[in-house]
Amino acid sequence: MVAGDAAAAGSPGPTVVPGARGRGAAGPGVSGPGAVVLAATPIGNPGDASARLRELLTSADVVAAEDTRRLHRLCAALGVRPGGVVVSLHEHNERSRADQLVARAAAGETVLVVSDAGMPTVSDPGYRVVTAAVRAGVEVTAVPGPSAVLTALAVSGLPTDRFCFEGFPPRRPGERDRTLAGLAAEQRTLVFFESPRRTAATLAALADAFGPDRPAALCRELTKTHEQVLRAPLGELAATAALTPVLGEVVLVVAGASAAPAATAAEAAADPAGLAAAVAAQVAAGADRRTALREVVQRTGVSRRTVYDAVVAARHASD
């Protein structure tokens, strides 16, 4: 893109990458001299890096990286060198570092935030920086790019029109099982991240919670040399993972629940204990009671009053 006055005059003018505002650069929609820029990095293949990411790595005043060693390896693969200060930004220091980074952006610097793979803030550091910048009135913009969530969803062969991303399931078995129980009736396609070490156990838990016949896809090493996508019912995937160690970065995609038949709502209304248990599962998974009630109402089609009465009755029965 060519800067405004130079383009109008017909002269070459400097090339400007939107979002690269450090070192005197300017871009469209700038509310101030500095900004926080979230940039997606390759999820496996360095060739997927965008031209804007390459430019920002060299022009940003500050590069905040989840792992500075991985950042330098990426830069080496791309043939670029960070032009500004490189600092770490991970789950253990983001709370204390967010205000420092925002202060630098407020002072006119371009602060580039990158994670190890994909878009920052999505199961990766960056969220606290964004909220701090919003509170301070500092511009936040993004450089889109590779996404493990969307890549896995696209190749899974499962419905893509409606989906939800659930991040990493809880590590503790009890908490994980309660969370999955609360998602069993979800009709949208579900996407999970998981550690390869826990993939077999999580697939077994998903098969228990959703049923062994629920269609799913195990996606590993996406965009890398050994990319693999296994499409099968949850029970089969769980059995395969139990026999063969799962290696590499893993994304699990699971089909949503089938639409409940019309009789299901009436059956649920006739079973207050089931409604109360569904609300309790949502609360155990971390939802507040109001949100849990709303979720159960939406999933069952039963009136809010009926669900509320079922919860009250269960509470009195336990007293």
C-alpha cells in the first residue's frame, strides 16, 4: 500500500503494512501513535507466515513472545531479525507484564504480541494485554493468519456451519468428566485442544460422555510433515489411541449432538431430577447458577420456571 499524499502525487512513497506503526510508520484507523498488534504465527509450516507478520517482526518496537527461543527459531526460518526489543509473555508473567507493554504502546510504540503457534489470546497468552489496552484506550489490532481451530474444523469432515471452541479440557478426571457431561447435549460441532499425553484418556472420557458412536476427528501435526487426520466414531478413536501412543500437537473435533426429538422436552419436564442434575453439572463445570439455568433451558426446550422448580425441589430433597 502507498502512503496517501505520495500516492495522490503519483510518486512512489514508502510501503506501509497496516498495523506496523513503530519507527514512524502509520496505518489506517490509527487512534493514537502506538498500538498493540496481535499476530498469528504458523501452526507448523513456516511457509504459512504472512507478509505482514514478517514486516512486523522487523519493524515493531517490542515483540512480546510466548517463548523467545521459539520466536528466534521462527525468525531464522523466515530469514528476518526482530528489529525491536524481544520480551517473554507467558502464563506465568502476563499479569505483571501486561501494564508494562500497554504503557509502551501508549507512549507511541508498536507492541507486537505473538504466541508459539496460531493467534494470541486463543488458549494462549495475550488476553490480559488486550484487556489492559482496552482499559487504557490504546488501540488493539490484529494480523490474521494460521489457526489450528479452523484448520482442524475444515479438514474434519464434520459440520462447520455452527461450532464452539472449548480449549483444553480440565486435567483432573473428575472435573473433566463433569465438564464433558455438561457438553453432551451441545448440538454445535465441538473443537478441543489436548496434550498428546492425555489424548487417549480424553477420548475415552468423550466416548463415555457423548456415546461411542458420536462422529469425531483426531487431527495431529496439522500443516507439518507428519500431518494425520483420523476420522471415526469416538469409541474407535479411543481404542486406537489406547493402543498407539499419540504424538505431536493434537486437535479433537467432535460432532454435535443430534437434535432432540419433540418428545424429549416433555420427557425432561417429567424428570425434575434430570433437569436438576443438568444444572448441577453446569455449575460444577464453572458456570454460575443463572447461566447454568439458561443453558439447560436452551438445550431442553423446557421453560425456565420448570427448570428452576426442579433445582429447588432437588435442594429441598437433599436437606
